[in-house]
Amino acid sequence: MTDPNIGVSETRIQARQPSSLLEFAKEPISEEPGLFDPIDISPAVIPKYTYPIEPLPPMYPIFPTRYEPILSGKCPVNFSNSELSIILDKTAADCSAPLAPLVGNVICCPQFSSLIHIFQGFFSNKTDQLVLPDTVADHCFSDIMSVLAGRAANSTLPTLCSIKSSNFTGGSCPVKDVSTFEKTVNTSKLLEACSTIDQLKECCRPICQPAIMDAALQISGRQMMFNDNENVAREMNHTDYLNDCKGVVYSYISKKLSFEAADTAFRILSACKVNKVCPLTFKEPSEVISACQNLAAPSPSCCNSLHTYIAWLQKQMLITNKQAIICATLFGSMLRKGGVLTNVYELCDVDLNDFSLPGCLLRSLPANVISDNSSGISFTCDLSDNVVAPWPSSSSITSVSLCAPGMCLEPWTKLL
């Protein structure tokens, strides 16, 4: 554990053998596909606990034995490449079997998505292509999952993170080769914007994000010229072109940057995305509203009801400090809309970190899980946000911006 004076501490989880965590690795029910560069977590893989009858079991992960996977032999990639192996190790640790559903939104899926971008660029490194051929995409994706499983990663990552083998192929994007890409896009501007990203400014005053969107618009726009006589299909399919072309842009960036630089850039971009919204699922807080209406002083029934509801929220996943601010504000606006006008967070001692499992807020900057055989799994909690949760001033709040005045996001973000 680090010095609390600097505002962070390290949560370390020792290896043990509890049967209760086997639920973490259950196969998901949902098989719905998602778009590339996803962050959303499938609710089917979130562990469920009753409350308050049973306390939350401690997160003692089981360490599966690492093994050498059997690969298909049909993916022409050297998985023992040292740089690629480092990214695979990092992804396996961030998506370890018992922990992945709990850190999927802020750690696992951003890192898995980064791996997919980097692998796509690595595969095409010695060719003029920016995508994988359809004939090998399935084999390579399967081999990646086999390698990650051999390094103790969760086997449900494709469903958990909504990523599939077709993300490698560029889909409907009309530009898939380097030559055409470089003739269409101002690549110098793109690489200058994304080679070194200021992680403190990018989310509010973005440079790389609009450069990626601009490049995707340019290469997807070529399809619009090809489809001039297909007026009906042209507009309807442009969103698909755009999302597929963003994947091609990521591949080009991966091709030009080092593995480490690309991974750092992609994780910062993912952090900007996940910290815009609250990832928790809210149910109707009717019991809290009923117990807390017209309250002027602390009430045991109100506080008990509020704590029970927040404990249910807390068990969903680990979230960042910025996400917790948004979650607390949105939940508070739900209560205000139901007639709870008193700041019950203050009356009932609800802190910001109460919205995250297990009362640990992750920092909003990109983070990784640390795993080793002797000390187990560890991650860093932010102690500087152990403060009373913010109570909203209005019941009509539907979104929360954490950017300072004058640092508003540009209109292009509406396209993301």
C-alpha cells in the first residue's frame, strides 16, 4: 500500500480457493454482437449477489494454471514476438478470469480493444493492407483467445466486450490498403495528433479523437461517391461505413507507432469514452423515494433504504472517480424527480466511493491490473475522492460534464 498522503492505495488480493467466485466465470447468455471499439458490458456476465442477507464475498481469485495453447496454425502471426507478447500478457492480467466482469468497463475491455487494434496493425505490418483477409480473421481471433486463455484470461471476453473476428476485416469500409489511405487522409496530421496524447487534456479539449473521426469520415466518404446512384442505401449504411472505417484508422495508427505508444494512446482514448457516462444499471428507487420524501433530519428508515439501494448498485462493478460523480448525480436526480428534495447523501453519510465495489474508486486515468503468482492481483484505489457524494441541484439532469468552462467537447463528439 502506498502512502495515503498521495491519495492512492493499492488493493491486493491474495490467492485462495473460495467456491463462490466460480460464478464470475460463468458463460454469458447473451450473444448479441456489438460495434468495434466497445466499452459496454454484457449484464449476463455481471455476478449477482443477494443483499443484505448475504455479505459480499471477498475477492479471492483462483489462479488457473498457465499453459501453452494449441493454435490453429492458420494465422500467419508470430505470437512469440516480444512486443506482441507484452501486450498479450498485459491484456491477460487486466482480463483475468475471476476479475474481468468487475473491471471490464474501465480496465479489461479497453485493454482488449487496444490489443485488437494493435494486432490488426501488426498483422499487416509487412503488407500494403490495413485489415485481415476474411479467410484468416476467424483463425487469428481464435488463436488470440487461446493465447489469452493460456495466460489465465477470462474466456468470455468476446461477449463481455462485444468484440468479434469481423472487427479485423474492415467490414464495409471502402478503403483497406495503405496506398489509398495515404492518398485520402492527411496522415501527417493524424499521426501528429495521436502519437503523443496529453491524457489530462484529451478528454475535454481533444486533438486525437477528432483527427481519427476526420480520417474515418474521409475514407468512408469515398463509398458515398461510389454509391451516387443508390440513394436509398447510401445514407442508411453510412454509420456502418464510419464505424468500420474507424477500425481501419486505428490499424493505420498501430502500424506506424510502437506497440507501447499505440497501447498508451488507445487506452487514453478509451478512458475519455468510459468517463463520459455512468456504467451502472439503475432500477426504480421507489422504496427509497417512499422512505425519504419530506425529510428534514436523518431518518433510520430512509438511510437504511438508501444504503440498501446503493449497496445493490455497488456490487455491479468497480468504477472510476469520474464515473462515480456522474452516477451519484444521476441517481440523485432520480430521487429529486420522485420528490426527495433534501440532500439525503449528506444526511445518511453516503460517500462517493460507496458507488464502487468494494468501496474502491479507480482513478480516471488508464490503469492496469497487476498480477503475479506470489502476491495475487492488485489494483490502485483513489483515496482522494473519499468525500460526500454530490447532490444534484435539479431533477432534470440527464448528463454530466466534468470539463471546466471553456473546455467543452467539440460538436464532432456527437458522431462518436
